[in-house]
Amino acid sequence: MLKDITIGQYYPGKSILHRLDPRMKMIMTFVFIVALFAASNKIGLAVGAFIVIIAYACAKIPLKFLMKSLKPIIPLVLITSVLNLFFLTEGNALFRFWIITVTTEGISFAVVMSVRIICLIAGTSLLTYTTTPIALTDAIEQLLAPLKKIKLPVHELAMMMTIAMRFIPTLIDETDKIMNAQKARGADLETGGPVKRVKALVPILIPLFVSAFRRADELAIAMECRCYQGGEGRTRMNHLKMKLIDLWAGLFILACLAGVVCINIFL
Amino acid sequence: MQESAILKTEDLKFRYNRGEEPADAPWKFVLDGISIEIERGSFVAVLGHNGSGKSTLAKHFNAILLPESGKVYVEDIDTADESRLFDIRRAVGMVFQNPDNQLVATVIEEDVAFAPENMGIESKEIRQRVDDALKSVGMYEYREQSPAQLSGGQKQRVAIAGIIAMRPDCIVMDEPTSMLDPRGRREVLGTIETLRGRYGITVVLITHYMNEAAMADRLLVMNEGKIILDGKPLEVFQNIDLIKSIGLDVPQSVELIHKLNREGLNLRTDILSADDCADAIAEYFLKNRPASGCKGAAYMRVLK
Ligand SMILES: Nc1ncnc2c1ncn2[C@@H]1O[C@H](COP(=O)(O)OP(=O)(O)OP(=O)(O)O)[C@@H](O)[C@H]1O
Ligand SMILES: [Mg+2]
């Protein structure tokens, strides 16, 4: 049951987006977010939405996959649209009903807001769809490397992320086992009110934590045995390399940002 | 100092949690005066019941633990010398019981590359070592998968590859097969054989399985922190009563021959495998056909 949770939503493929340098992809995602929020009018936003659609088509990500990441934000989109609709009461009223006034401005603002949120989620999801978790952590480590100067433990953070990703499936397996073991002892995990259910989790979490600590201990020894001594003096097998195509991609996204700003100013 | 000994301990004594003990009742030594020399290129198995100190000894071989008194030398480096820690870790690789808790990365080849990366080796050389290590444990085709998708035996082989990629002179394995099914166990043992053939690596194998111990060139039996038997597996297993008295078993074939001999048969004792044992018994009956009546009865009695 717990195994169905997908971690790291990587969608294997060979498209340009898959092959871009993960560092460039992260920068591009960041620029894209800035552009989305900079776009204050509809044309700018339409450009953003258009880019997202092209990118998805390019990476050949199935719509079903995208829907999975959009599903959790649908309520958020609906609530914000409804609030915008009802509380933005200035401008020419389209119709009035009881205390509710729907204006054209309200409608347009609600649409803009929804498109913006959807583009935001879809655009950032694209990063994890087209990049393996390991490439992502490598990219984070390298992009944040300058922060080592101010004593931020960048390498340690990246290592923690890697280990967390490595152990999530193991711990999920273990949770399953413990749940079954507790059920076999008569634990009731599925009925009762919320308080009772939360309480029923305690006998699962305690053994899980104990075992996780034991694992951590063993892993630390195994890492030490393999000469681990932090990021200092460490080399990598696979180096990230910026290629010409990455440069073009970077220029493209900057051009988009510039375009959006221009549209804001001149239209 | 002797050149040939890759690992050497001199009157090694050790206790856990020193300083926390009550003054009137000091802890017993977990390792109580161990002096051994392990030769370069040899295959040494260590037997002993639970809590006899096998893992504790293993952890002294690459300075995870340091002796309370006595000395441990790895390639003539004193493990207490902190400035040489890196050289020690590099010379002696460790494989542990639970393969799950030894793998670090989410991609197999990245995991095998972990140790060489820590050692600051250049990326081309790492690539070569990783491919080589994965091939020698037969996991090369899986290099781009995630460890989560592997069986226990395969995970343990990846863990071994991760050590091989360090190119150590010696591998210490602490019950590497005890969490595996018979097939996984065969895979890992096969890998050990390959490594010895290919790299001439020294292997110290801690185990609970008699047939694994019988594969070694030399067998150490531990009890209560001491080494009580040391020699070729065949010689060691002749001390059946002593081995049984500390709660261990000898291989079934050795035991059978021993019991038959006690009943008055006169069989060869240089036997470890079941096949050899069957041969020896067949040989005996062929030789002693006329008198086989009463001996046959003895044989039946033992079998019961
Ligand atoms: N971290 C520790 N702290 C305190 N005592 C320990 C620790 N590890 C082991 N011991 C104790 O040291 C003794 C020897 O343990 P060790 O793990 O070396 O035995 P072993 O021969 O490897 O046993 P097994 O066959 O179960 O692996 C045991 O009595 C154990 O309780
Ligand atoms: Mg042990």
C-alpha cells in the first residue's frame, strides 16, 4: 500500500530537456518563476503558458503525469478564483445577485491568477520530471558552492539529500513490515476517529525510529570505512559539463524574461 | 618487522564503554589478549558463537575501534597512529552484515564510486575502477539501476564492489552472507573466490556457516574474546569435542566420520566435503566386504 507513493518524479527520456545541464535547468526554472510573477498582463502570461506547453511537448511527458502533480493544487486554484471573483467588486459589473457582484475585472483577475499558479507548478515540476534526483543534488551542491565561503555546509546538505533519497524506499518497506507486525498483534489502524488513529501510529513510529537510528549508526561506520571525510578533497566520477546547447537554453529563457518585461512596459 | 603479515595484533585487549563500569566489578574483556598474524594473500575464516568478539576484532582491523592495550598493525602501521588513518582505511576494506545499511547512493555505479571519490582519485580512473569492480562481482549490467530494486545477494555484491573499487589489500567481511538466502550466499561466496583469483586480495571472513569456514586456508575459532583454535580447517575440525563444548558445530561430514571411527571403523580423517565423505565410506566397505556385517550395524547405529 505504501509502496505506491512515488518519490522523485523522474520521467526517463532522451529529449533536449532531459539532456540539459541540471544546473542550467535550475537557473532556468528560477528565471521562469521570476518571469511569471513579473508578467502583470495577459499577453505576458500567455507567453509563459505557451512556453510551458512547448516544453512539455518537447520532453514528451504524458498529460496524465502532469495531472498527477496538478491535482493537489486544484482546490487552491478554485478557492483563489472564487475569492477573486467575489471580492473584486470594482469595475463594470457583469451581473449582480443578492450581495454578490461579479465584474469583468474580477473574472479576468481570477483567470490570470489561476493560469499563473498552474504554470508555476507545471514549470517547476518539469525540472523534477526531466532530471534524476542525483543530478539534482549535484546541481544544488555546485550552484550553492559559493555559499561555503560563509560557512554554509553545502556538501553536507547535498549528502543528506542523497542519503534521504536512498533510504526512503528502505524505510517505507520497513514501515510496511512494522504495520503488518503490529496488526498481527491485534493493533487496529484503520477504524476509529482521528485521535484514535493518530494514537495507533505511536507503536509504529517508535520501532521505526529505533531502527532508523540503528541504520544511521551502521551507515556512518560503513561510510567511514570507505574513507569518507566530508567534502574536502573529494572528487567526482561524473562531472557536470555545460555545453553549447545549455548556453542557448539560458539565453532563450533570458530573452523570454526580457520579452515579458517589455510587454509589461509597452502594452 | 615481518613483511608478509598484512594484519597483526599483539596481545590485543579491549572493552566497550570503558570508564562507565562500577569500580568493584570491572567489565570482562571483550577481546582478551589476542595475538595473531594474517599473511598477505591468505583466506582466513573466523568462527565463534554470538558475542565471542568476532565483530569487535574485525573493527580493530581498520581502526574503527582502537585497542585498550596491546597493538594492532595494518601493513606495519600502528592503528593508533591517527595521522595514518587514511592509509589504514584504504588498505583494509570492510563489508558488513546488512547490505542495506552500507549503500549510500541512489544509483549503483555512483555508490561504487563513493570510496574512490572520497580518496580524491581522478574521474577517468574512477570510471575505470567502477566498471572493473562491477564486472568482477557480476553486477555491471545493473550499473544504472537503483539499489532498492536489487535482491539481498545482489546488494551485498554491490557493497563488495564498492570496497573493491578502493583497491584495498585486504577485505574483512563480517557475516556478509548471514542475511541472505542460499542463492545469495552462493553468489557472494563465488564473488570472494573470483576476487582472490583476480586481485590476490587477502580475505578475512567472519561467519557462522561451517561450510564457508571450510573454504578458507586458515580457520580461527574464538571464544570469550580469545582465540582457542588456529590452523587449517581440516586440523581445526578434528577438535570436535572442544568445538562442541563452546556451542559450535563441525561440518556434518567431519562429524559423521568421527562417529564412525569411534564405533571402530578406520576411515580417513582428511575429509571436509560431503562427496569426499561418501567416497571414503564407499571405499571402506569395498575394502572390508567380508566383515561388513557387524560394521554395517555400527554404521546404521550412527546414522540413527
Ligand atoms: N557497541 C557496543 N557497546 C557495548 N557492548 C558491545 C557493543 N558491541 C558489542 N558489545 C558486546 O561485546 C561482546 C562481543 O560482541 P561482538 O559483536 O564482537 O560479538 P560477535 O562475535 O560479533 O557476535 P555475533 O556472532 O552475534 O555477531 C558482546 O558481549 C556484546 O554484547
Ligand atoms: Mg558480529
